[in-house]
Amino acid sequence: MKKITTSFLGLLSLLFLNSSIEAATPLANSGKTVPNKTISLPRFHKPMSQSTTSVGPTTRWYSYAETIDEYFQGTSVLSFNYLFPDSNILAEFGAGEYSSPFVHLLGDILDVRSSKFNDPITYPASQFMQLSATSKYKVDSLKCFFVYTRVDTSVTDSLIFEVCVNNTNTSTPEYYFTGMAADYGVDTVRFKAMKYTYQTNRINFTGGGTTKKRYAIALNNQTITDTLENGFSVAQFSTSDLPIVNAGKFVISTVSFKPSYSYSLVDTLNNLNHVTFVSLEEQDGGFPIYTPGDYNISQVVTTDVRYNLDPAPGWNGLFIPSVAYTAPFGFEHHYISYKISSLCTADYDLAVSGTPEVSTGNGTATAVVTGGTAPFSYVWTPGNLTGATVAGLTAGGYTCTVTDANGCQVSKTIVITGINERSAEESTFNMLPNPATNKVTIEYTADKAVQATVRLVSINGQEVYTENFAQAKGKNIQNIDISGLAKGVYFLQLRSENANISKKLIKN
């Protein structure tokens, strides 16, 4: 965590969205990065990455710090800083460099909708649980990495965690940095603001639909015994008493250090029990990639905010995103991980059935759900028809996608067969070869010359090929190039005044 530079301040004027009121920028401070001691990123990152990305069929660890480092192929750097409740004490940031600790509270927002969390290359869907914008989920536990230095072994200090489920937007209004427009375009860096109460040094999180739980983690001799070989301590605890997180909402966590001892302005923090928190900074010295609408951003409460010192006011009453303390425009992510469980049950299944056409356009299809959580929504494609039962279908393949109350989805496809009275076209229709790799040929005999259409539809209802042609009376031959299609099952459909034919085609 670097201190904010004077030249950078002018770029970070903060505006309320949909408002022209300009708020002041954060005040400069004297904080410096804590020396890294003997801890190195390669020893730290790899085993932690393996542990926090463990998965099951409906469970996964989410760590934004790790995810970004995976995305940038291990180019993040470790950042350390003291975490202390106030500034009435001195700390040695380097050899003979004394100042007051300036970070008093950490804040972190988890938004599982992030494209980075669901990147198919970093986290393949076949191996990792994926959560969409419509998913509800539970936060089962939380894990935080830090460095605990213990001088007095006779006392017990504490880390205090407050974890909040935000099911309204009143506690996290949206803000943006106007000074970054030149680099990111008109969609400047947006973030969810976390409200703060300086009198209590705690997050201000209230309102209908919100829940806040407090967890105290003891720091004692056992903490030192349990410290990892690379020098890091781990706080991991259950959060199963938190409510379900609704679709599109956030989990907010804060971390503070509560010392068991008294201190004064002339004391030196380095000679007492203390905690340094850990962050991963994206591409040290490089320019980060900003994804609009991605609100996974770590935040801090600094001295000016802690004591309500910003005279404008601007940041008073708000955490400050870590991007405001790095130049140029770096992002630092606190090393906090969340164990998430999907609410999608393993026995959630779908069966679809249909009735054939007996005259043009009167086929039907019905979906029956087993398991899941009601109520359910149904969408049939092609046609975007809704309801458990749909009618007025012509021959062909139809896919039904069902979404339950938790945002869990399942899909199945049904083929509606054509009119029972076979036309001359259907009685002579041939499609060869099948399966096919590069080309398929259809042959049939028609009663008369009319306009006709041949199309290919994927198993999920997407049209991938269509061609209109003049059908001749008598024998017709049409060649269709399928070399560019992915392997799988398709439905070839022939439509004309007299013909309504659908055949399954397998692409090798």
C-alpha cells in the first residue's frame, strides 16, 4: 500500500453518479509500505492458490486477489501494511523511519458475477462451479491471510471481522473516478462505496434486507504455532449463520485489529504485538485491466477518514478504494477468500415431451421439473416461448430452459415430428451422409415448383444455417457445407408449401 501522491490527487475527484456535486479527494498521509521481511511471493502464492481454488460439485473458494494473479500469470506483487485502530502510536516503516500507522480498517467486496471469477480459461466450467447474475448462494466460511508479530506472549489480541450480506443498494451506492476517463474512456472506474462511522471505527451498514455478523478471532500463542512455513498466519471461520445472498447482490467484509494492551503516542508499535495485512497488487508498475461493472475492489479506512479530517468533506464517511493509493492507477486486493455454496441441488432435472403435428403448426411440447426450488420460469427456443406447455409448434427441435428461484438452470431438447399425411417430398426425402463431416446432401422429389427453405438448427435451438431456393418439380438435390460447424447434433429442416420435414443430423 503506497501513499497517495500529490500529483495524483487532482485526478481522483470523486463524483456521485447522476449528480454534479464534486467531493474532495483523500488527504495525503505519511504512511509507507512495510518491508517485506523474508516473505516472498513464489513461496506464498502457489500453495495458497491451490488451497483456495478447491472445488466440489456445488462448492468453491473465491479469492479475487488470487484470481487476478492467475489471470495475469503470476505477475502480482505482495504488499504489506500495519493494521491498527488509530494513529496514537509510532511505527517504524524502515530503518529509522518512524510515522503513525495510517490504515485502521480493511474493507472488501465480493461480487461473484465478475467475469474474472467465471473466466472459462482460468476456471473451466467443467472443473469449477460457476455462478451467474441470476444465482443465489451461501457464504459458508471466510479465510484471511496476514502476518502476526507477537512480542508479549501473556496476552490475547483479536482480529475483528464484520461480514455483511447486502440485499439492498442503500449501503453501497455507486461512485466513479472522473480522473480516469482519459485512460478507461467514458465508462470510468466505478466502485461500490462502503459507508463508515468514524466514532466507532466500524462499517455503517443498515437498512431493510441487510444483515451484519461480527466474528472475533483470538490471536495468541497458538496463532504463532499455527503460522504457515512461509510466515503467514491464517484466520478461517464459519459464516454459515449468514443469510442467502440474493442474485446480483454483494458480500462485504471488514477486518480490524484489537490489541489487548494500552498504548500512547510515544510507544513504538514494532515493540508490541501487531498485525500487518497482506494484499496482492496487480502487475507492479504496469497498467491494470479494468472491467466495467466488476465491483470486487478492496478498500481501506485511513487516518483522514478515521478522524473525519477531510474538510471538504469528500471521503468522510466512506472507505477509500485501494486504487486511490497507488500511482498510476494500480489495484491492490486484500488476501481474503470466501467459500461459496451454490443453492442448485444435484437432483434438479427436467423432462420434456411433445405431440406431433396433425396439421400444419399444431404441435405441442410440455416440460416437467423434478427437484429445484419453485417458482420456475420456462423459455423455449427457437421462438422464445414461455410456459411449462407451449402450443402452435411446427416440426423441428425445441429446447426448453428452466430457471428456478435460486437462479439454477437446466435445459432439455424435444423434436416435434411432422404432419402424419406424408407429402411427396417427405416420402422420397434422403439426407446423406449421416453422420457427416464436411458436406451433407439432401435429395427428394417434389410435386410442384415452389419456393423452399432449408435450415440447420443446433440442439439448443440456435439457427446456424439457412438457405432459400427455388424448388423444382420433380427431383431436387441440395448440397450443404457443414465444415465450419462444431461437432454435435443438429436438426435439418426443409420447409415449402407442401413440405414440413425435420431430420436429425450428426456432425463429426
